[in-house]
Amino acid sequence: MNIFILIAPKGTNEMGAHTRSSIVGGRGPLVGRFPAPRGRSTTIAVIADPHVSPDAEGTWKLYHRTEARVMTAIADINRLAVDAAVFVGDLTRDGHCREFDRLDELLDQCAVPVLAVPGNHDVPKEYDDHQTPPLLEFISQYTPGSLPFVERVGSVDIVGINTAWMPDGSLDETHSGAISRAQLDWLERTLPETETPIIAMHHTAAPGATTLIAQTMSSTGYRMPTN
């Protein structure tokens, strides 16, 4: 599970000093550039791949620790008093109803608005040996009522995109993701109307990145490279 905190300043289009260079001395990749703060900032907690699994036993992927880690994340979110929490997919381990039920119990403890987009583990798959709730139930529970969606949070617009399920069934037998033509058309219409959009989706949009990540994970045994 990964947790990120995004802080978006309010009220200017002039590019200020809040970039990678001034914050971390120029080291590492530039992951965002926001205007210099004028007034109150908007703070968003982003939680990726929690894989909640209430009945997992000891595994090398540490599924048996997912509940405790989500509880810790929620405690931090409440302590920091962020403006919203955005879950960017794979909320559950395998999409079991009991996993969603436990997730909902945990999210009930979150004191801020929660938004989410599905990951490949949250939607029905042909190879599953159980029944995963349909995408419409996910939309009803974790979005403003539609997917894709745009939701104003403070000074930013959270734009939720579905990359985990396709209406033509092309993703039903794979962990890979895609963005439908209908969603791309929706983005073209919607983004010009937003002021400060932040797009939330599960799969990376960079061509070939999913294959590269899979190859890296395979060669390193799920360890991050050290050089």
C-alpha cells in the first residue's frame, strides 16, 4: 500500500517556487508543479493498492497486515485533517464481498470525504472463483454517483477515471488496464471546464510502463532496485 499527500495551493496561475528543485534540492523525478500558495492550500491524501483482506494468513505479500495498515493510514488522515482521501484502486485483495464489507467498516472511521476509482482487483474477472460485486455497486459506494467523475475539493478538481473495466469485456481476463474511447471523449469535454484538475486512476497512462514495471518486479523479486 502506498500513501501520498498532495498539497495544491489556491488562487493563482503564476508559477511559483514550489517545485521539485526548491523542495528536495533538485533530486529525484519532478512529480508535480503547482502555483505558489496564496491563501489556504488544499490537501489530498492519496492511497494506492491497500488490498484489504480480512481473512488472509501469513503471506509473502503481507496481506494479513492490510487492515492494520489501512487503519494507520486513516488515523494519519484524520490527524492531518486533509480535505479528502482518494483511493486509486485495488481497494480489496480479490474483490470478495467480505473484503468490501471490511473496507467499508474501516472507511466509516475516516473523518474526511472519501473518493475512489477501481483497480483490477475490485472488478469482476473471468478467472475468479467467486462473485465480485458489479462495477455499478462500486460506483454507487465510492464515487459521487458516476464514473468517470469530477468532484471539486477545495481548490482542486478530482477527476476519477476507470481503467479497470471495459464495457466490451476486453479486460475481463487480464490485470492490465485501458481507458475507453467514451472516457477519452469525456475528458476532452470536461478538462477545459476544470480549474485545477488532478486525475485519479489505477493504471499508469505512460505507454509501456505497465510492462516495464512487471519486468522490474519479476527481476528484483518485488524489491525496489538499489542502483
